Amino acid sequence: MKLLVTGATGKLGTKIVETLLETVPAEQLAVSVRTPEKAENLQARGIDVRHGDFDQPETLDSAFAGIDRLLIISADGDNETRIRQHTAAVEAAHRAGVGFIAYTSLGNASESKVFLAPPHRATEAAILKTGIPYSFLRNNWYLENEIPSIQGVLAGAPWVTSAGSGKVGWALQQDYAEAAAAVLTGEGHENTVYELSGKPMTQEELAAAVGKVIEKEVPVLQVDDSTYADIMKQAGIPDFVVPILVEIQQGIRANALAIESDDFEKVLGRPATPIEQGISDIVSGITQTEQ
């Protein structure tokens, strides 16, 4: 049984590979990466490192050759680019005769109005079209996405949001990584859709949890989208990123990520890591980096 993970040198991919290595012999594991030089440490550990570039479909045919079970980690980029890249990867998997595809999607992807949803919806459709057994791992939202806000709070700033009372099912990347590894290696996951979500919380509830961890009251500043954009610019966020952050806040405000689900328990046999523990881990990481 040969397993392959795409995007294995990214933040999520790295965690997935490390989790897989806890139970899978290195010789059964392959990775497909755009820049093989960045994966030399994996090759040194006995993993089969293959060159696979979603923008060069011809490289994917050899990257996916002989693979039984494939995990496609969604790529970065604008929606049009991601749709093109993901479709190329799915078509290459079909040509290679891959027996199972797991894909890191987005919460409620088939119905979501979040601006990030179209590539995930298109990729799920492309996978369904192949007829290959699949599992859609609909990841809600990474707690690590809030690191800039947590850093701001540690520096004395308020928690700034324009998301109103919208809720999010935050969970640590490690939880999502362990779920992906479990689905890739486990049995009974064919033709499944997992809504992987922590307990939905509002911005106020998350800020309160941060305050509990750092033992300091965290004021929440609810603003409109325009003010939020201005504050982000003043905080040094690049201009091209600001509209993306505003759209994320809009999606949260519309409760697009307020997904109640026990699918982490189905896949891992446990719920997502408690939110205060996750925040504590993140705060420890920030503190160590600053020392």
C-alpha cells in the first residue's frame, strides 16, 4: 500500500506527514512537492520524494504513478488558479489509477457562500466525476489563523473584529492533520464527507478564552468592515491581503462557519483539542519565538 501526500512541505502538510510517520513505515509513504529540494529532510528519512507541480500537469503523472491512496491538500492562490490546479491534480490521479482520494476541503463547501468556497466545490465535483472512492475533509477554520490577533492582544491591543455574533468552529491544525492521516490510512472512509469542526464560538467567546489563558481581560472591539480594513492596514497588513480578511469577517458574520459536528470524534475517537489548550499551545509558541 503506497500513500502520497501533496503539498507536504506546507504547514498542514508537514504536520500530516509527521503524524503518518508515527504509524506508517517511511518506505510506504510518498510526497509530491513543487520544489523537491525543500523536502530533502523527508528523503533522508526514507520517504519517496517526487516532483509534482499542479501548474505542470505532466509532472503529476509520474508523481502519482503506483499510488494507492492519495491526499490532495488544497493549494494557495486565487480562486481561478486553485480551480485549475486542483482539477489538474484530480485528472492526473484518475489517469494514474489512484484507488482513493482524500481532499482537504472547506466547511459546508457544497453550499457555502464564503468567497473561498468555489475552488473547493469545483474540486469535490471533479473528484466525484472520476468515480474514484473519496473522502472530503471539510476543514472549518484553523485556530492558527488567529495568531496575528493573539499577538496583538499580547502586545496590549484589543481583539478587533467585524464578524458580529457569527460563530466559527476553530480547531488546531494538528487536529486536522491527525484526521487527514487517520482517513488516509484507515478503513471505511470511502465515499464520505467529514465536517471537521471544533465547537462553534463567537469572537467574544474566543477572546474570553484567550484572556483566560493569558490571565488578562481582553476587550473586544466590534467595528464595521471599513473600520476593520483601516485597522488592518495600520497594523501593517499588506494592502492585497486586507480585502481577503474583510471577506473572511463577512463570511463569519453570516455564520458560514458555524457548523455543529461531531465528525472529529468519528474520525479520531475524540473531539477537537479544547480551545483553551489550543490557545495555550499557540501562546507558548509565540513566546518562544520572541525570546
